[in-house]
Amino acid sequence: MMPAIQKVDVYKIATAGPADVSGLIRLIDNGTLDPRTIIAILGKTEGNGCVNDFTREYATAALAGCIGQRLGLAATEVEQRIAFVMSGGTEGVLSPHITVFARSSVDDVNELAVAQKRLVVGIAHTRAFLPEELGRQVQIEETAKAVTAAMADAGIAAVADVHFVQIKCPLLTAERMRAAHLRKQTVVTEDAYASMGYSRGASALGVALALGELRDMPAESVVLSDWRAYSEVASTSAGIELMCNVVIVMGNALRSASRYVMGHAVMKDAIDLNAIIAAFHSAGLGGDTTEILAAQDRVVNVFAKAEAAPSGVVRGARHTMLDDSDINSTRHARAAVGGLIAGFAGTGLVYVSGGAEHQGPPGGGPIAIIARVGPQ
């Protein structure tokens, strides 16, 4: 269970490749970061972000192995106690990096900086899914349960205090589909790439259900069908490296001694500059461009979802992302949104994930920011 008063520290570390753990090792070995306190690691790797992106698994294995050596644990044990979410794809100006969340207990109430809501983090895992359950009702229901558990782990009582829910979910491969067929089961799609969208979408609807953004349990027929159903804080990323959903809930709470605060907004499309400004404002970083740029040194990281508008149009102008046979649409979207956000953040070290099915309105997506409280 989460500590009565928790303190969350956040470290953003640039990486030279999927297996680069040197920055993490330095923080551990110089005493800055106690590996026992690490609760979650969220990263961007330079793979293609598609079905065959093994940089995600490679990065997770390297990080778990590194931490395991420091803790005297097997890598598999580390993966059970820490939520690892690796998102492939660093197109455009996006730069590979990891964000490490460390959570500890504060015994002395005097360490509580102010009586205002500060950053808290909680994690949970669903059970392992069968291939035939991906993109379907079971994944929605189990994800909702895990989100509720992660909220409790974070110490967040009000859904309004949840600013970002990051989920890593499974996808279908030819081998997994074949296993389902041998059991006389059907899968939601026979296309491995398409399965990523179904898994992301069902997971996002689970978030919306848990947070009350949907009044009733959505039927699985809603997945990738009814775009009116979505969550304003869900960010889901599909990968080949797991068969359960890993859930990280981030938000603010009073019983927190963290030096950080979180805010968010929702982009209505890939060029929604006003939503980016609103997200920075929500995190206490000013209300206009001048103030935001002056406060860039307080930005810890920006997290956002991006997708090619399924309508094929952005504000009346035709886009070609869905018709490009050479470059997948998710890669186009990450590059476009990543560049827009990087300009405001002052760095390409920002987390932008492609494929925003039921994560914000069609063609848009949530954007959340963790910022240091007050000037440096």
C-alpha cells in the first residue's frame, strides 16, 4: 500500500540506445537515487513503435537487469515490483530517454512542503490476458479494476486529481493468434498491426470506465467504432513484450511531500496549440507563451498522445498520413505533435506516444506535464 505521506522524485535521463543504463547507474551509484524506491520507469526508445519493435523489450530487460543487480533480485522479480512502460518511436526531434519515478515515505510531517496538492504516483497490473481477450470486454473490465487499484496505491481519492494514466498493453502476433485458433477461439483481428489499436482502445475505455468518464460499461463493439467514447487522461501503448496491462496512475494529492505538481489538457487535434498552453498553465507554468518559455527550466517532462485524424482531415485540410505506404501513420503523428510540444518544452526529450484510439477526441489526445513547484 502507498505511504501515508508520500514523496515522489522524478528523474529524466537521456539514453544513447535501448540498452543504455549508464545514466541510471550514475544516479544510483552516487547516492542520488535509491533503487529500492523506484516504482515506475516510462521510456521512449528509437524503434519503429510497431509490432516488431523489440527495442521496448530490450530496454526493459536492460533496466530490470541493472536494478536487479543493485537489489540482489532477478530481472523477473524487478519487473514484478516496478512498472516498466517502454514506448517505441522517436521520430522527428523526439529524443530517446527514460523517466524514473521514485516513491518513498515521509515520516516527519514537517517535510510536507505546503498544504497544497502535489504529485503522487500509483501502479497496478492486470492478470495476464489470453490472445482472444485482447480488444474485447475482458480487457476493458480488467483494466478498469487495475486503474482503480493504481489510484488507491497513489492515494488519489478524487478522479479530478488524476492527470495521466499510462498503460502498457499486449498485442497479437501470428504465434499468439495460432495458439487461440488451436483452442478453437477467435481473435478480435487477424492483423497483428491492427491488434495494437484494438488493445490500446480497449485499455483506454477501461480507464474511462474507472474514472467515470463513461456512465456505463461499454460494449466491446464500441472499440474502434464509437469515437464519442474516450478518456481525457488515458495514454495506452501496445507492445510485444508482455501479456498483461501495466498501469501507472499519476496525479496530485494533499498528502504528498513531492516537489512537483502535475497538470493536463486535451488536444482536439494534432495542431492544437491552445491545449498545449492550457496544459502548461494547469501545471502552474504561466498563462501565455512568454511566461511558459520563461518557465521551461521547471518542466520535468511532457507526456502526450498523438494520432492521425481518422477522418483524413485536420481543420478542413486533407492529410495523407493514413495513405502513406512507406511510413506508418503513428510515426507521422508522433513527429508532428512531438515537434510542436518540443518547441514549448525547449527540448526533444518529451514523451509522445502514437495511436490515440479512445484517448481524447478523434485525431487529438491528452497532454500532461510534470513541473517543479516554484522557480529553480
